[in-house]
Amino acid sequence: MKNKLNSKRKVFIRTFGCQMNARDSEFVIGVLSERGFKKVDSAEKADVVLFNSCSVRKHAEDRLFSNIADLKKLKAGKPGLLVGLMGCTAQSYKDKALERAPVLDFVCGPGNEADLPEIIANVLKDRCPVVATDKTNEKRPELFPEYRQSAFKTFVSIGEGCNNFCSYCIVPYVRGRERSRDAKDIVREIRGLAGRGFREITLLGQNVNSYKGANGKGQGASFVKLLEGINSIDGIERVRFMTSHPKDASTDLFKAMRDLEKVCEHLHLPVQSGSDRILKLMNRGYTSKKYIRLVQKYKEILPKGALTTDIIVGFPGESDRDFNSTLKLIKDTGFDSAFSFKYSPRPPARSAKLKDNVPADVKQKRLEAVIDMQCDISQRCNAALKGKTLEILVDGCGSKDPRLLTGRTRTNKITVFNGSRGLIGKFVNVIVESVTPYALKGRMV
Ligand code: SAH
Ligand code: SF4
Ligand code: F3S
């Protein structure tokens, strides 16, 4: 068994979903590399193809299964090829994934991902499919081999799972209960990253504000305490985090964002709806008034801070009046940007029991109305930055024109300007000359 794993098997991984999944894919590549696997960049070159999946909306899931089915032809010409499903859809479907996608050889939930080398070995040994989805509520092993996609900015998970059970959301069912990593393990990981030249880290958790890690003295450390610890790590220059839940975000957090120089001035605070009736049905734990008050505090404490959000349109029973409350909240709040989604029933999430009664064309119109309104607001927010000089961490260059560099401001705005590729991974100052709703354009100064 060991010999088989030690001969360099080639693995290709396709990642869907959120940043958590992007980080998990790195984790898995790290674990597999340690056991003799080599990462390749296409399914054609691979011995093992992994799909790291997202179940947050039905559309994402359907696209995933159609991508998996596309491998049928490749597998027919390459009988030794193994195809595996990991991530949230693996956890949600378990053995049913094998029925929906017979091309699969194994199914591995997020909690079982550290066991992938053994799972693959067992498939090879027994020549029959393996389903490993039992470790939903365990902590991941801490000392894992490291793989990072980028050399200068990266994600660090501070915990997994979610206890909030927003009625529309599948995450608590596929990621289990909230588990916080120990603060000392997180700080050790980030120190290691700083030593290897990383400059920006993004802390990840479904609800970072409910973080309760041990602080080394057997007591729970709060998220603000964790930020303080990370802020003092030499070499790291930017710290970001997501996601904050409005019911748990507090002025303490905003003050920490103001006072800790490495913590970037960007808050992602999903509101989902502006209607109190719908917020209640969503089990969000706040009213639109409470949300607006929280945002006022944020803007008072961080007047130049950016604010972004998520919106769901077409939740069961959402009337024109409910939807207009959402539009009003978007208008009054003035988000820098917003991700908006059409509601999608996700059993066993509770709202799936409600009738999905907003017609598809109404959902579509509402989505377009949100996008149109937000586009105007984003354009105005960005236009206010014209003539300002901002610090950019350069993160890439244009595929067509390599002289065109891209990067992000501390407030997380994409910025485009001319410069040489050697600047990727470095900080530069850019004066903003023109803007679109989605990006700033300027020149280096
Ligand atoms: N923990 C994070 C991420 C949740 S998923 C958070 O609480 O913000 C990211 C976004 O997907 C959510 O904020 C929500 O806007 C959207 N989403 C989740 N479930 C959905 C569903 N069933 N239908 C449509 N959008 C959904
Ligand atoms: Fe889902 Fe709500 Fe948890 Fe976010 S906070 S992951 S939306 S249940
Ligand atoms: Fe992320 Fe999708 Fe899972 S949003 S937590 S990959 S369901």
C-alpha cells in the first residue's frame, strides 16, 4: 500500500465555492504531497482528479455534477484514473453522490480530508468505491504539510463550522458545529508564513466574531484578542478577515480595525434582506434597524472604511414591499459592493420546507434591480477616490497585456495600472485617475 502511494501519483484538483474551499484544496495538496503525490494542472495529466465542491446554491451543485460527468470520456480512455468528490457536496450527498455521478470512485467530506491518502489507497486496494463522511465535528490535525498557491498573500482558517442555522443555509449541515482553532496554533502558522515572505493574510471563518480559541492559559480568546496577537507579527503587513455576522459584530471590532495598523479597513457584513419579516424567517437574529445602527457605528469609527454585503432576493414569501425594503436599505447604506443571489432551497436547511413561491422571472427582475442600484452606488463610492494616492499590494498582471498590473487597496478594491511584472507581490502607491463600479484605474507614483 505504502509503495503505491510513494510512486509519484499525479493529482489534479478543481475547486468550487468559497475561500474556505480554496484553503481546503491547499491543505489537501499539502497532505497528498507529503505522501508522494504531485500536483498537475489538468485532468488529462492526472491519475487522481478531485472535485472540491460547494452546495450553497442548487445552480452551483448542478454545474459541479455536469463537470464531473464530463470526465466519463476521459476515464473510458484511461481506466486507472480515479475521480473523487470532496468538500460540502460530498458531505451533503454522501453515498448518494455515487448514484448521481457513477464516474466517482470516492466521496470525502470536509472533516475527512486529512485521510485522503488512505482513502485513495483503499480504493486502489479493494477496487470498490469509498465513502468517508463521518468526521463532521472533529478538529483538523494541526501539524500539516504546507502548500500555498500564492507566495505573498494567503488564507488562514481560524475555525470551521457554523452554529447559526440561518434558515436558508446548508453550511451548518455540511460543515458541522463551530470549532475554533487555538490562538497559539493560528499565530504559529502566521509567524511561519511571515518567515516565508507572506505579506497579507485573510482569516477565514463562517462567523469570525464568534471565535473562541484558547489563549494558552486555558481561557477563550476573543476575535479582537486574536487580531491583536496577529497584528504584532513582524513581516505581515495586511490582515483581512471574513465573514462577520451582524448579530455578533461589535464596536470593539471596529475600534480594533481602527487601532491595529495591519488590520485592513474593509468589513464584509452580509445583510441578506432589508425586510424585518424576511430577516426573521431567515433566522438572522437582527432587524434592519439594528443593522443600520451597526453600520452607522462602523462609519463613525472608520469613516474611510469600505463596507460590502451579501443579498438574497426571492426568499419564500418575499413580497414587493419586502423587496422594496431591501432596495431602500441598499440605497441608504451605500455599500461599496454587494454580492447578490437568487434564493435557492437547500434541504435540509429549514426554509426548504417553505414554498419557494417567488416566480423565477420575479427573482430575476429583483436580482437585476439590486445589481443596477448597486452598480450606481459602487460607481459613486469609487469616484470619490479619484485623485487619491492609495497603497496597492500587486497581485498579478494582465493575460493579454503583461504591462498591466492588478492589485488591491487596503479597502479591497481592485486597482489596475501600468508597471513591470517584477512588482508582483510588492506594495506600490497608485494615484487613482478613473473608475468603474468594479475597479479603480491609475498610475504609479
Ligand atoms: N458564513 C458566511 C458565508 C455563507 S454563504 C456568511 O454567513 O456570510 C455566502 C452567501 O451565500 C450568504 O451570505 C448568502 O447571501 C448566500 N446564500 C447562502 N445560502 C443561500 C441560498 N440557499 N440561496 C441563495 N443564496 C444563499
Ligand atoms: Fe450560513 Fe448563516 Fe452560518 Fe453564514 S452564518 S454560514 S449564512 S448559517
Ligand atoms: Fe463554502 Fe459552499 Fe461550503 S460557500 S462552506 S463551499 S457550501
